[in-house]
Amino acid sequence: MPKKKYMKDDMFDDLIQSTTQAVMISKGKLQASRKFTINPPDIAAIRKITEKSQEDFARMIGVSVGTLRNWEQGRRKPEGPALALLKIVSADPVYVEKVLSI
């Protein structure tokens, strides 16, 4: 029975090369060709838009006050759903308060 080919040889070679380069970059043996930096949102400014205390804002978005303080002081960065919610709050805090029944 002939062996099935799931990927063209040239595509497989590119994949192997990319993987090898990724390992070398992570070990500092090769410089990345591109670097992306994402500026974290200003959490304190977003909270101030809502005119809420840290305690009230943390309760509104469902995180602990400690987490909010870490974000505001730059010790941690929000990720995933928390980051998405913060973007929504910054765009329309009244809507978020209404939807979350705060």
C-alpha cells in the first residue's frame, strides 16, 4: 500500500526551517527578522473614565483588587478576555455598566 503524502516536500522543508529558526531565536543564537511590540493599555486611565474606585472597578470587571493594582502599576499585564473587556470599557463604559448591571 503506497504511503499517503499529507504535505508537499517544499512546504515540509519550510516548516522544518522555520521551526529550527524559532528554536535558535529563543536560545539567542539568531536574531528575529521582525519584532512586534504591543503597548499595554493605561488601566488607571480606563478606570478613571468610569469614575470608579479600584474596588468598584475591579468588582465591575470581575477581577481582584490586587490584580487591578498589579495592572495599574505595570507589574502584570491583562491578557485575553480581560484585555478585550478593558478595550470595551474604554470605548463605552456606560454600556458595560448597563450590560453588567453594576
